Amino acid sequence: MIISASRRTDIPAWFSDWFLYRLREKYALVRNPVNSRQVSRIDLSPDVVDCIVFWSKNPRPMLDKLEQLQPYPFYFQFTLNAYGKDVEPNLPSLEERIDTFRALSCRLGKHRVIWRYDPILLTPDYSVFWHEEQFSYLAEKLSPYTEMCTFSFLDFYAKIHKRLKTLEIQDMNQKQQCIIAQKLARIAHFYSIQINTCGEELDLSPYQIDHASCIDPLLISRLTGYSLDVKKDKNQRPACGCVSSIDLGLYHTCRHECLYCYANCNSRIQERNASLYDPSSPLLCSHLTEEDK
């Protein structure tokens, strides 16, 4: 079994104490994101969990706790963009996040820290040239500390459309996407970084860009020393290459409040969930009630 921690919220940044408590207890409870009254009990015993995949924009709170993750195999999907506070308002400075990336890689090895440059969006301030310039800067800084970069283009989910109006988002056609992809690929290859896309149907193979498996059976086999009999995750988009996993997160709990985020678009629910956070609870930002099944 593979654990995802998490596509729904940034567990390393905000809830590492809760997560480590769950590993010590060897189980967690998770609410169904469609039917919140339905709760599943997830066995987190080391002999059941093959690997943990962390997703984070700021895993610094976990740097001094990594030894507590033993004996679990794990790796990080680390999103590192260069947007300003108008897009990603509650992140540490870019330089601090670069330092965190380096520190994490030095502790774990460059193959266990995947650089995510996503989502790519275009505005009057964030042009194609801006992305080329910033990606080049980041690639130079991060190339000694990672083997792979995964990028994606912004998806206009209906629930985030109103927030994005303040940014004056520009439409991006397929030709523009290919231009951007070609520029990023040239830079990545110059710095010996493998580059691929997350959930994009667009064929970018002419630029030596593959489709990613962010929850990657090949990397997990490399970490564990054995092959996995796992199927493609049927709950993700058709172009997603991830294999099946169990996510321990809860929507509307991340405090980064990035404007493009599909997982945290209701401030009222976020405030309620924040008030319920208890590191010792089996449920993230929640408690079991008599109404739960």
C-alpha cells in the first residue's frame, strides 16, 4: 500500500506532528472527500505501507523529524515556484525555500526530492519570458539537489475562477504551451535534469519531455528493493500516470492559500477545520462523532 500525504493539503508544512503521531499509533482515520460522514481506518504498520509520498511547498517543519519516519520508505514532491505574494501569499521567501530544498536533498539524496514547477500561469506580470528566466534561475540552484522536474499548466477549475480574476490570467493555447515547454526542456537538459509533465495530455515528446508518474512505481521499487503489483489510479485524470494510493489529507485545511489551489477554496470551512486541529486525533482537523459511519 502506498500512502499519499497529501494531494489535499500540505501535511509536511502544517500537520507533521499529527502525521508522525499517526505513524506511532500505526493507523489513521480518513474522511471520504465526497461523503464526509463516511470514515475509513487506514493501517499504517510498516509491514503494510510500501512507501509514503509527501507533497509540499514548505517541508521545513519536517527537517528535524525525518528520523522518525524510519523504517518507512518515502520521498518528497516539492513544489517550488517563483511567484510573488499575489499568487502564493503565505509561503516563506524564495531563498528560504531553496535552502529547504537543498537541506532536504542533502539528508535524503537527490533522487528522493522531486522538483515540481507548477502550475504555469500567464498574466501581465508572469509572462513567457518571466517563466524562462525564473525557471533557469531555479534550475541552476536546484540541479545539484534533484534528478527530476515535473511541470504542469494551470487548470481553470470553476471553484477557483473568481479568485483568479484578480490576476488577469491570460488564456494559453497549445502553441504557447509548446513554446514554454520547449524553453523549459532546453534549460532542464542543460542542467542534466529529467523533465516531465503532470496530468497533461499534450504530447511533448519532440522536446524529450515525458508524462510523469508522480506516485511512481519505478522510484518506489528503487527505494524498497522490490517490484510492486499496483494498478493505475482510477480516481485521477486520464493523463495522470500515478499508481493507486491512499490519501490521508483533508480538503480546506492548507494555510498557504495559493490562489490557483483547487484543494482549499472555502475560507469559512478552512477556519472551522483549523479550530478542530488536534495532533492526537486519528482524524486530521476533525474528531469522530456519533453521526460518522
